[in-house]
Amino acid sequence: MPRQARLDAPGVLQHVMARGIERRKIFWDDKDRSSFLERLAVILEETQTQCYAWALIPNHFHILLRTGATPLSTVMRRLMTGYAVTFNHRHRRAGHLFQNRYKSVICEEDPYLLELIRYIHLNPLRAKLVEDLKALDKYPWSGHSALVGKRKNPLIPKLEKEAKINPENPACPACPVASENGTRVAPADGTGVKKEKSLAEKTIEDVLLCFGETFKEARQRYRQFVKKGIKHGRREDLQGGGLIRSSGGDKAGLLGLKKEDREKSDQRILGSGDFVAKVLEKANEVNQKRMDKCSLQVLCQKIISAFGIKEEDLRSSVKKRGVTEAKASFGYLSIKAMGYSGREVGQFLNMRSYSAIRISERGKEIVDKRGILLESLTK
């Protein structure tokens, strides 16, 4: 039976899994695991993709993501291909590392977000990588330890960490003061520059807010929630979509039911019949609107022709109105309509990744106003 095409739409929750080829290990040691997480951290921040839960098992991984403007396929291609190249080089091997393509299941948020966070974070315990919940609290290769506050969150990218202070002027009162290890920290009196939180930090806070108003209270309640889930073991109702999900994981519950009496379902979606219908409709709309992907250079030529500017202006820091509108349109069409990453577009336009993503948001309004431009670009 042929595989179904992947579903994707901005803002949906997706449970993503990938396994090593022939069920072999994809993480041989802690250095491999750290390499994977460092790569994931950078990609999440650059593409503004939220990760609510994750667990690394020797021969597979689970991650729970909410995609933004960048399609899931782009996020996963960068993660898995980049990691495989690094892994093969380090261990002097060749060939495929992962078994086929990754598996992703779109999930309805209200009934499944917290259940999936718990289910994914309990994977190391079910796989007997840790003995009990106390050991899981300090286990570094699952997002659980960051949520309970026992370990730093490894999904905070290194680029977001505090920069080194200027040794020539360490006591500048207008600047953040130095800590003992030589990094910048915000002054206690509130002066100085406050570092903006990374998306990973905000996501941790979003999860904890579901359990309490203070970190201490929320972490205690979250841990109790996870503890209660240990007795459930493997949950069939959280392992994919389709008719089995509609019957609460009980295959026997489907026997004798007529087709018209069964809830609308899709193997790629975990949720109610109404949610399935909405996701399919939204995914179809996204596919219909998505432009055929061309090279960034080809798109560049179309943009500069439509706006009557030079290529060097498009790829410079010029702030003229026509140029900034052209850049924003280029960002929108390349990132949102074609699926390029913020990093790829940023490199092409000679700007930072997050700047490319930011201008892509403004570009939609410009492209919508210039209907003729969009029509000319999609031919």
C-alpha cells in the first residue's frame, strides 16, 4: 500500500518520530546526543518552531513540535541530514543512518498536548534507560529534567547565551555587570540591557503555566502528573491516528460498526472527527497556495524585475522603501510560499536568520496588495 503524503500546516502540533535503519543505534554515546540537541536547538530558534517535549532513545527519538512559517519537512531535513553527516564522519561510516523517512502525526491540542508531553517524557523509563521517576528527574536526554528544573534546557541555542563582557570596561554602569565566570548578567537594580528570552525558554514557561502560577507550584504539579502516567505504560491511543484512535485505542471497539457510524479519521492525524476534517481542509489550502519551488537566484531575478531595483540593492542594507518592500516580498515568498528556511534566506540576503523570518511576516501584506506581482511570480 503506497504511503500517504505528509500533512503540514502552520501552527499545528506534530508528534515526530524517527528510527535508526534496521533498528540500529543512532546515538552511540553522549557526544552524539549532545550534537543532535545542539543542532536541534539552533534549527528550532532559526525557524521559530516550538518543541514541547523530546526524548532520545538509543535507536530512535521522539519530539513534539509546533511549526511556524517553516514547513516541518524543511525542519526535519535540516535536522536529520545534518546529524547523519556529522554522525557518519565522526564514526567513520557511510550510508543511511535513519530508517526511511520520519513519521509525523498531527495532534489536536486541547485533549492531547499534556498527554503527549507526559507520554514522550516517560519513554526513557519505559525503555528501562532509567530505574524510576527520581532518576528520570535528572536524566539529561529527555525534556522532563528541564521542566522539573533539575537540568538546564539544552534546547536553548548557544548563540542565545550571554556574550562575554568587554574586559576594557567591565564596570560600565550603563552596561550589564559581569558575573564571576565573565558573562553578562542583568543588574539587580534593573538597569542595563535585558536579554530577550529564546523560544525554548518561552516554551518551557508555556508548559509550566498549564500546571500553576509559580514555577515551584507548576513543577510539583507537573511531576505528579507524570508520576500518575507511569501506570498507563504504552498507550495505543497516543500512537498514531485513524480508526484506532477514534475508538480510544481499542480495535475491538470497531467491530460491527458501519462506516457511516465511525468518526472521520486519518492515520496521519490524532484528534476528533471535526479536527480531522479541519486539518485536511487547512492542509489542502496550504498546498494550493504554495508556489512551485524555484532557486533563490531565480526568485531574486523575478523580484528585482517586478520592483525595478538592482540585485545588489536587494542583498544590501539599503533602507529605501522600494528595496525594503522587495526584501519583505522575497522573504515571504521564499520562506512561507516555497518553504525555504530563515537561515537559507538570511544567507542569500546577507542578514541574520531571525531578520529574514521577521521581514517575511511583513511581506505577506505587500504581496497581497500587489496581486499582479504574485501572479507573475507563480507562472
